[in-house]
Amino acid sequence: GIISERQAGEGCYMDARPDERERGVTIKSTGVSLYFEHDEEDGRGPQAHLINLIDSPGHVDFSSEVTAALRITDGALVVVDCIEGCAVQTETVLRQSLAERVRPCVFVNKVDRCILELQMEPEDMYGRFRKAIEDVNVIIATYTDALMGDVQVAPENGSVAFGSGLHGWGFSVERFAKIYAAKMGVDKDRMMKRLWGDSFFNPKKKAWTNVSQSESCIEALPRAFCQFIMAPICQLIRATIDGDTEKYEKMMETLGIVLKGEDRHLTGRPLMKRAMQLWISAADALLGMIVTKLPSPKVAQRYRVDNLYEGPMDDEAAVAIRSCDKAGPLMMYVSKMMPASDRGRFYAFGRVFSGTVATGQKVRIQGPHYKVGSKEDLHIRSIQRTVLMMGRGTEPIADVPCGNTVALVGIDQYLLKSGTITTLEDAHNIADMRYSVAPVVKVAVRVKDGRELPKLVEGLKRLSKSDPLVVCTTEESGEHVIAGCGEMHVEVCLKDLREQYAQCDFVVSEPVVSYRETVTQASRQTCLAKSPNKHNRIYLTAEPMADELSNAIEEGKAGPKADPKERAKLLREKFDWDENAARKIWCWGPETDGANVVVDTTQAVQYLIEIKEHVNSAFQWATKEGPLCEENMRGIRFNIMDVTLHTDAIHRGAGQIMPPTRRCCFAAELTGKPTLQEPVFLVEITCPQEAMSGVYNCMNLRRGCVFEENPREGTPLVQVKAHLPVSESFGFVAALRQATSGQAFPQCVFDHWESLQGDCLQDGSKMQELILNIRKRKNIKVEMPKLGDYLDKL
């Protein structure tokens, strides 16, 4: 194997970076390809399988890495802690995988803690495991997909494994069912049903019952799962740990565990670890489950093609992806860039969906903005080399057929973060990934020594390549801004920038938060703006949209790419829009898919359709930089009430229409009681009951509010959910640990936008202070915008 048996559990082969090993968390996802022979006992002998495995981070701040990994895989192994159950990140990861149509199976980890630390009885362990599996199934049940069929996990059908990753042992019910089926002479599948759930074996009658205490017997029967699976495991572990030589030697003999060479002299924990690895190795249990329960690319691509491919479902590329045909045209998706060993170069890591990718092949590299038939975002180049990712290293390979992951050398300068690689002239792109988090935490960086500015700029380019989510921009004031989705994410990005990509010294500003501008009521008057030549007039009003609608637009259900009929139906039925408005949305903004809309509510206006494009482009500009403090707008619906236009086409060009539209949007916002929305984190904290007061104190100081507390049954721990404004979250983790003397574990994940309280137009209010501070930071005139600047008189 790649890791020696002795190192299993401590090896951390996939943690390629020094800071990953220090912190003990995965930061970047890494890929590895494994060869595995699995005997399905159907008479054909062991069949060879190739498993492409991607290890992705569990921390919420790096969930963008998970999205990138899910796009190029077909199955997911979700690891759940049997003591803590489903955490926030388990939920996020499951949601992401189901949205990408990736089939999950579950590994219940840390079973060794149940046996050794908590000294639990097998029956209690069964309850624990069942609760963890139910939690997972509850989340899965909310996403039913006709194409994927039933994806619920259950131990009795082999899609759940139990074990300990640290000690390298694990088992599925199937493993034991095989042994007992042979022993009792029954069918394996029937045995698997018996070994989970309410079934009990009565040794006196030699019969199975489904009640633990029948009339005839005096004491309760143990559950089959406990009696036949957990009891022997507990006995062996406890015997080896307590040093009960006689007992464990006898057990090892019956179980057929043979210790060789140095292993005979082991005692205590190392002995327990070695014996368990020989008896029930985690590798066999997990790889066996992956091979038998997760779909092969041939099966999976049939139902995933709808999600993956943007073009029509019957063109050549779609057909090739659906049939996973290695002789067909090449279609490959690059989901992320992996830093290579020579400085500043990257491997393009992705998956081949159809055809075969080979060294020296000439391909079309299509970025995310490519449209069929245009030349924008398109490069035609040859691939220098194809390599396999093997954890920290790479292995050269001549060509890779479809269904596998691969890394390409020599095309990193043509792609930013992700893209499609194909040999077809008329192939559409493979759809871009939707991230579950938004980059809301920003820091500005400035070089200490002016001569090193080019280094920093080059470093920022490389940084934005290396991470799927980080956004590097240059503000008008000349600041370089890095946006990430949490404190830890930004911290890791800055560390990479300093040590790897820029290699120069720079100063980092205090972290800042991006706000959104919105209105809280409909405009109190219809706003009017005239064009520079005074021949055209535009009348607008603004009104707020429901929060749910803004979310639906951001998720794409009511966005520009949704089906127009379904979108109109959703707007009518759920949000009570009238029929005309629902059909006459001109555009969304900013970036053509944000949560603001322009709705045409005019009646019979001449030449209206000719100015539509100009109004839309002005609207994009206005929603990107609002009047209050040049932040994006969100959740505003602009209604065009009326337009009077000059009859000559030359007098209503873009230069005459765009400025008044923008000014009118600003005026409409300022008359609608404008306010700012701030991003809010959902914080999940696990801590003991006695540390709760510290949690509450810490929350109250930071405008946080706790909205849910559930005690974890069987433990002194409490799980608390709270909302915390992102602007207050800097240093929150440290403060919380201090307040609870290190007993609380917080996890923050972006949840929603919330309007700030107060009136920003009132002098001396909190919000006005905030707006003026933002304006000062952005080098804009430090005073509130006046309505008169934007509103024209009749």
C-alpha cells in the first residue's frame, strides 16, 4: 500500500501542507487514485476496481473546496461522529452533495470512544448509532430526486459502516452477515436484515423474535446487533487493553487473527490496534462499501448529465457524457487549480466526462464566460502532460479515459478557477458550480515597500487561481481587497499569499464586511429623472421584495435562468405578484443575476422596447454601487411607471437614457426609507451545560441571539444555535474560548442577510455613523447623499 499498516491512523498522507498537519484539519482537497480488488462472491473471483478518491475539508470555511470536489465525483462518503451526531458542516456537505446528485453513504466514526472512554453498553451504542443515521436520513429525505431514486442510507442494506479512523478498523453489517450466514446456514441478505433493527435471537428455542422479552423467558434477550457484532468487538478491545492474555489469545485463535514477527510483543493499545486491523480492517470495509454501494461513472453520468451540461440534452456532447463513451469527443471539467511544485505554476485538476484526454492533444479551453460561436474566453492549445494526482505527489500517465480524475500541465495560464476542456467545435460549457457560502469577509492588503507592488499583484492573481471561492479585486481607491467566507479562510489565504505566491511583506487592514443596500417601504413619491438633453423623462418607484424572494433569486429558482412559466407561477402564487408584473421582468442585477429586478408596469408607451437595453445596463451599474455607500443593492424591485421619449431615435441613445435611469434608481431608493442589510452567520456551539453562561455573555456583547438549545442525550453537552452578525464575528472564536475556558466549540457558516434597525437619514443615528465610516474608507465624500442630487423637478 501507500501507507504502511503501522502508520495507519497517524499517516495523514493527504495533508500535503505543513499548516494542515499543524492544525490537524484539511484545508485544500487533494485527490488520489486507488486500485482495489473486490470479491463479490458471485463466482467470478476478485474483480479489479479503480477508485478515484478526493479528500475534502470538513471545516465550514472551506466548503467551497467540497463543492469543487463534489462536481467531479459520483459518490460521497460522509463521516459522522457517533458521539456528537450530525453537525452543521455534516448538514452543509450533505445538502451540497444531494444538490449535485452525488449519492451519499455514511461512516460512523469514533466508535472506539464509546467503548473505551464512555464505557457504554452495546444497547446504548446501538441507540447512539441509530440516532446519528436517522439525523442523516432526515436531511436526505428533504431532497427527493426522481432520477436518483431512493438514497436513504441504512445499515441493513450495507450503505452504513461503523468503526474508528484513528485505530484503522471498521466494519459494515454485511461483513458479519457473511460470517454468521455461513455458520447458521442461511442466506446472507436475510442475515443482514436480522443484524440491525428490532430482531433478537432466542438460543433456547433457536428462533428469531422481534420482541426482546417474550412471555416464556425470564430475562430480556440482547439485540442481535449487540450480541453478534458489538459484544465480540467490545470483548476483544477490553481484553487487549486490560492485558487479559488468556482471554484475548483464545479469542484471536477462534477469529483467525495471526500476529506475526514484532507484533507478538505488543501490549495494550498498539496490540488492540493491530489485532483490530487484522480482523476487521477499515480499508476493506470502506472500499468494499464504495465499490458495491456507490454508482460507477457509467451509471451516474446518465442521471447527472442534466445538472452538468448547459447545452441541449440531445447534442453530441450530451450524448457522449450520458453514455460515458471513451471513444467519443473529449468533454472534461476542470474544477480547481492545484499548486505545482515549481513556484507559481498550477495543475488543472478535473474529471473526464467523455472521450480520452492524452498528452500533446490539441483542445479547446473554454472559460466560464464562453458562449458557443464566440471567441470570448476561448483558447485552443495543446496539453503538455497528463498526470495522476497521488496525494502529495503526481504520477505521469499517457492518457486517461472518461470517468476518471486527472491533472493537466501547461494550461494553467488560460483558466482562472474552473472551465471546460473539449475537442468539439459546438460543445456548450459544463455548468459552473454553485457555492453554498458567499465571500462576505474582506481585508485590504498594502505592500510595505512600494517597489514590491508588482510582486503583490502577481501574487494576488495566483491566489485567486488557487482557491475556488476567494475573490481578489482592486478598489477605485487603489486598495487590493481579498474576500473570503470566514475568518479562518481569509487567514489561510493571507498565509499562502505571504509565503508562497507573493513572497513579499505587506500590511493587512482590519477585516471589513460587505453590506447590501435595500429599502424598507415603497417610495413615498414617483421619482422623475430627465435626460441631459431634457427630451426624455423616466418615472420610477422602488419597493422592497420579500426575503424569501431574494433568496429564491439567489438560488436560481426565480432567477434569469429559471423556466419563465414556472417562475411566473412561483411569483404569482407564493409572492402575490400580479400576472403582468411576473411576466414583464426586464432584468436582474447586479451581475445579471442578483436579487434586484426591474419590472415594466407601463401602459402603451411608444418606443419603450428600444430603450430596454440602455435601462438594463444603467440598472446593472446602479445596483452594483448604490447611493448610500457604493455597496451592492439587494431585495429592491424597481417599477417603471411611465416613460416619455423623444420621437427621434438619435435623441434617445445610450448617453441620453443611462444617466437618468441610474439617478432615478438612486432617488427611488432614497425615498423608500433606505437601510443597510448586514450578513449574519449561523453559529453552532457545542459546550457543556455549565459553560452556557459564558456563551450567553459572549453572544450578548456581540448582538448575537441564541434561538435554539438542544441537550445531546446521554452526554453533558448542549448544542446551541445562534445568529451572529459577521461584523461582530472577528475574534469571536477566541473570545468565546476565553469566556468558557476552552470548553465551547463554535462553527460559523454564512446564513442570511438581515436589515439593520434605525433610520439612516436621521442625524447622529448609529447607522449613519456606519455609512459615513464606509464612505470614509472608500474615499468618497463623507456626507449623506442628498435626494436633490438625484431627483429632478417637473
